Amino acid sequence: MFRRTFWFTAGAAAGVWATSKVNRKLKALTPESLAAQAADKAVEAGHRLKDFALDVRAGMVQREAELGDALGLEAAPDDARALPPQRYAAAIDQSKPSYHTTNSPSSHGNSYNRNEDH
């Protein structure tokens, strides 16, 4: 009697365990879960790439300093390597002609329809 009860209980427990394991695996394979996993891996890869780039940059600065010392060059101040200020006045020049001509389709009252090209 106890033997049958033991095996019945063991079978029921194994069934519950297998069912829960299968349900967890199915939930892990849903499109939303796969998308979240891919996004997490992409973010992780981005962080590793950023760390690598920072390590490379630090190595470059260190090697540049070593070469500067070996060649007897003075270290350039940080502001010497900075970009020059932008000149906004040259970028906003109103004397240039407009790219819109009177022969454009919109000037005849017809709007351009992309579907006509296909």
C-alpha cells in the first residue's frame, strides 16, 4: 500500500516538475521574450564596445605621452587639440539662390505623387 502511494506521489511530482519546466521554456521562446533578450544582449554588447573604445583611447593617450617623452616633445595643452569655434554666419548666407525653380511640379498647382513613378 505504501509502495503504491510512494510511486503515485513521485509520478505526480515528476509531472508537475516537467509541466512547469516546459511552461517556463515556452514563455522564454515567445516573441516578446526573445525581443527582450536580444535587446539586453545588444545593450550589453554596446557597453562592452564602449569600454573597449575607452581602453583603446586611454592606451593611445599613454602611448602618445611615451612617444612625446622619448622624442623630447612638449605635451600640447588640452585646449590646443580642441576644435575651433564654428562660424554660424557663413552657414546662413542668404545671398545664395534658392533651389526651387518656377518649373517645379509644385509651382503648377500639381503636387508630386510618388506613385506615378512606379
